Amino acid sequence: MTNIQSDERRTDTNHTAEREPVSVSFKTGEEPEFRTPDHDPHGETFAAVSHSFTSCDGGCGISGLVPTALLEDADGLTGWPPFDVLCESCANAVVRDDYTF
């Protein structure tokens, strides 16, 4: 929660600590949940609507689809500090402190 004191011209934030990176599984869009149903071949599936394309913040070059709500949170759009979205390899490297791929 951010409290702005107008008389003091400062901002007090009780959630300024950095957040830990989150490991995600990047999807290709070929998974069953992304296929259009037979009865509506031109419609979009819920999975397609609720996912966005992004790349790993670890710099490894992996990219794919992840839930849009997670990306909004990762960018700090939900009011909490932002965090990195990492693929499983980069997340494991952070845990081991080993950045060789």
C-alpha cells in the first residue's frame, strides 16, 4: 500500500522490497488448450485470449506464451513491485548461482 503525504511531499511504501523471480513454462500455442473447437473453428479459445507472448528475463532467448495476468503482475501493473519472469533453466541457474547455459 502506498501512502502519499501531500504536506511532506514523500511516498511511504510498505511493499518496496524486491520480489523473487518467477519460473514459468513458456507455451508454443500448439498445446491442446489453444486448439479451436470443432464446433467453432473461427473462434478464439480462452487459453489464446488469456496468454501473451514474451521472452525470458534471464536473457537466454527463450520465448513463448505465458498467462497475461502473470505478465501484468510482473510489470508492476497490479500495485506490487515488478519481478522477473524466468524460464525453468534460468530459474535453476539463479538457485545454483550458475549462469552457464
